[in-house]
Amino acid sequence: MKETNWLRIVLSFATECKLKMIFSVLCAIVSVTGGIVPYVGVYQIIILFLDGKQTVTSILFWAAIGLAGHIVRLVFYAISTMFAHFSAYSILENMRLRIADRLMKAPLGTVLNQTVGKLKNVIIDRVETIEIPLAHLIPEGISNLLLPLGVVAYLMMIDWRMALAAIVTVPVAAGAYAIMMKTFNKQYADYMESNSYVNSVIVEYVEGIEVIKAFNQSTSSYEKFEKAVESFKAYTFNWFRSTWKLMNFGGAVLPSTLLGTMPFGMYLYLNGSLSPAELTMCLILSLGIVAPLASFTVFVNDAKAIEYAVKDAAEFLNLKELDNANEPAKLKQYDIELHNVSFSYDADKNSPTCMENNVLQTVNLKLAQGTFTALVGPSGGGKSTVARLIARFWDVGSGEIKIGGVNIKKLPLTQLADTVSFVTQDNFLFNCSLRENIRLGNPQASDEAVIAAARAACCDEFIRNLTNGYDTNAGEAGGKLSGGEKQRIAIARAILKNAPIVILDEATAFTDPENEDKLQKSIAALTKDKTLLVIAHRLSTISNADQIVVMEKGHIAKTGTHEKLLKGCELYRDMWEAHIGAKNWAANNEKGAVK
Ligand code: ADP
């Protein structure tokens, strides 16, 4: 969606509530029409009096007509507001769903580069600001626009000169507003910028309060906070001060319809070209449009508020999605091949001319089906990047990645997700029961299958020891679960998913011997007969791999088995010796401690 007009963007989310919106608008029009009826009633009663034909019945009749009109106005206004609220909320719902959908389909990097604060602010707060103006803009905005137009039309029917007299203040007020509006856009933009700066300072202050206290920085941090709030106040105040004269002048003049109708009406009456009944009616009618005209400025502000909220949301609504194939491909094999893959996290600099930004440079690698491949190498060498590209969290810059001979870009994202299990070190548990957390691996799985997976991942025992067993909420259990236990739950989830390809980011933490043993068992259950890729941090766990790939600075330095690499790759030998040395050192230390 490349649309930039905020109104069109809002309306593009209104497709399913279009009828409700149209109905709301129609009701608003009926309500406005009903609002004019009491004036007609009053007009008729005045005529009755002036003609000396007033009777109780005739007065009551016109009074009843007026009352009926007023009731129509109120009832239809209520219906219009109700449908406007329905529409506004479904527009909000659609916008939020679309943002969530875009976040899901965008490259992971784009999503992770956003701060949680910003995402929350846009999806919840900014989108919410659209609701009130939108829900009120439809019924009230329309009433406030149509009522004066209707009244002026009615005045035209009575006497066109009086109609013009009633709107004589409009050009004067419009002049004042035009001067004000010249800087309004710029000032509103500055105001929003100032507003988000204060927000960010407040969030920083609250989030960093622990560090601020620990380092005794409360005075200087508070000063920054205070300055931001102070300057926001000063900015807002100056803005209002610079506009209040014109705003109040416009606000006072615009609804003062009597300024034109009173003297001009008197003149026409004295002239003999306006009857007393017509004069009275014109004066009453011109008073009737005071309120809608007075609220005109509010709607300019409301429209601006929507515009800005939509602008903020549009950043996420327009997130570039990964291309997604529609037709699932038939995969006969689950081998993986990386062919000349280059990649940079900085998408714009992905061109071959900017090689220095490439995190991976012309990587070629084959993982045969059902084999175990380990990626090793110094930190920052690109191991995790290779794994993420295979799961298509990002798209390759150049080259291609194939699974079973099919380019992964040709696989629908859901099929790829079903094919690849990615177990990271970040074992996120959702705020639902442990049973449901495991079932996420396969939402159709029976309770028995969930428990079998948990057993295979060595989770069953500790889960049963929790007060509510499998029904324990992960949030409540969070504090009681060790890092290793959380990881085994994540592995149980992946076991249940039973994807033919498993990518495992080996945990560096939780390496106490008891957990290590269980972890290895659960990993063995997960990876049996799978095409397995492990990002290895501890070389002893992968020495039996079918192939070990040594990565350094975005290149593959060497590929081979453990024995071959020990002989033929200096980097691997150094890493192995360092690892064994560290292991021995730790073991000796442990022995020393026991003594
Ligand atoms: P390894 O797994 O071997 O430690 P990575 O693949 O994580 O290496 O990182 C390779 C390079 O890419 C590093 O220089 C790292 O700083 C960079 N990098 C990793 N993730 C991101 C990211 N999300 N955005 C930008 N650069 C990244």
C-alpha cells in the first residue's frame, strides 16, 4: 500500500464496515434534517400570531411537529454515533491486525530493529488516538457541516439577502483562520516531535531507573527529564500564545451570525421588503447555526490528530514483506544447499559494489539429508546468520538457498516454517500453560503426544513436580524454571513439531553436568533422522558431526570431519586446544574445590 493520503488510508480499512459508515452518515443527515424542523414549527407559530390566527390546537400542532423533529434529531444522532463507533472500532481492529500481519511477514531483521516501546506506542496508543476523532467526525462533523448549509438553504428560500447576511462573518473568520493555518502544519509537526521526545525521555528515565539509582545519577537524569518536560510545556505554551488572539477572534466572529442578520434584517424590515415573521425567523435560524460553526475548529484539530496517527501507523502498514509463494512445492528430499550466498544486514548496501558490508561473502555449503553439520568459528563469523538465512528470517543478498533442490523463496513461508525447526538460545515461553507452550509445536497434537514429547525432552518429571503440572502457567512458573528447563521445553516443542530439518543454536549457558546430560538426551530425541545444523559453541559436543564447517569473517575457512580438521585446519586446532584446555582447567578447578 503506497497510499499517502491519510483519509484514503483510513477508508481502506473500512471495507467491511462500509455499509455501517454509510448508514451512520445517512442517520446523521436525517438527524440534521430533524434539527431544522423545530425552526419550521416556530416560524409557523410566529406567522399564526402575527396573522392573529393563533389557536391552542394550531399552536400545539406546530409545537408537536417541532418536538417530533427534535426527537428525530436526537434518536438518529444516537444511532449515527453508535454506527460511527462500530465503524471506528472495526477500522482500529483492521489497522492493528494489518500491522501485526505485516510484522509477521516482514524480514525478521526489520522487526527486531524496532524498539518494543515504539511498537507498543504505535500499535496501541497511536492507533487508539484515531478512534475518538473518527467516531465523532462522522456524525458530528457531518451535522456541523450540513446543518449550517441546510439553514442557509432555508434562509435562501425565505430571503436570499438574509442568507448572505447570515454568512457575512464567514470570510472574516476564514481570513483569521487562514493566517493561523499558514503555520499550523509546521507547528503541529513540531508539537508532535516535541511530544515524542518527552515520551522517549520519560520511558528512558523509568526503564533506566535501576541504573540511575545504582550509579547515583538521580540528579543529572532527573535534570534531563525535567528539562524535557519543561521545554515541552514552554513549546506548547508559546504555540498557544502565538495563536490565541487569531483563534479567539475567529472563534468569536464566525458564529456571530447576528452581526449580519440583525442590522441588515432591520434595514430590510424598515424598508418594507421583509415581513416581521420573516425577520424573526431569519434571526432565529441564524442563531441555530452558532453552535455548529463554533465547533468547526475542533474538527480541524481532530482531522490533524488522525492524520498524524495514520502517518505513524503507515510506517508499519507499509513494511516491506518477504515475497511469499502461493503454491506449496513437493519436496522429495530435505537436503540443504547454499550456493554463492552473500548477505548484508544493511539491505541498501547489499549490492556487489559494497562488499565490505557483507556479513557473508560467497558462501557455498551442502548439507545432505539426515546428516549432522556443525558450524564453528570465532564469534561474529556469520554462523547465526547462515542459520537465520536458511530459516528465511532474512532474504539472501545474492546467491540462493535450496531445500530439496527448491529455492526457499519458491516455498510458501508456512511450508518453510513447517519444514524447519529453529531452536534458539532465547527460549521464549508464552504466557499460557506449559502444555499449550509445548503444543505450539503442533496445535493439533493430542495431550498424550504433548506428554510424549515432554518425556523425550526430559521435561516430564520437573513439570509434574510443579503444583499444577502441565497446567502451570508459564508466567507463574517462569521464576521456578531454570534456564536449562526452559530450553528443554523449547526442545519438546520442536520435537512435537517434528520438522525434517532442525537448526539448533547450542546453548552456552546452563552447562551444569546434570542438565547437560538431560539436554544432550533431549537433543538426541529431537534430531534423530533429521537434517541437523548446529551452531556449536562447545566443540566437544560436535566432534562426532558428519561435517564441521569452520567459519571466519563471513567465509568458510575449511570443511571436514573432526579428525581431518585437527590435522588440516590451524584455526580449528587452536579452537579445539583452547576448548580442551578450558575444559581441563575447569575440571582441575572442580577437583581442587572438592579437595
Ligand atoms: P556468529 O553467530 O558467528 O557469532 P553472527 O552471524 O551472529 O556471527 O554475526 C555476524 C556479523 O553480523 C557480526 O558482525 C554481527 O555484528 C552482525 N550482525 C548479527 N546480527 C545482526 C543484526 N541483527 N543486525 C546487524 N548486524 C548483525
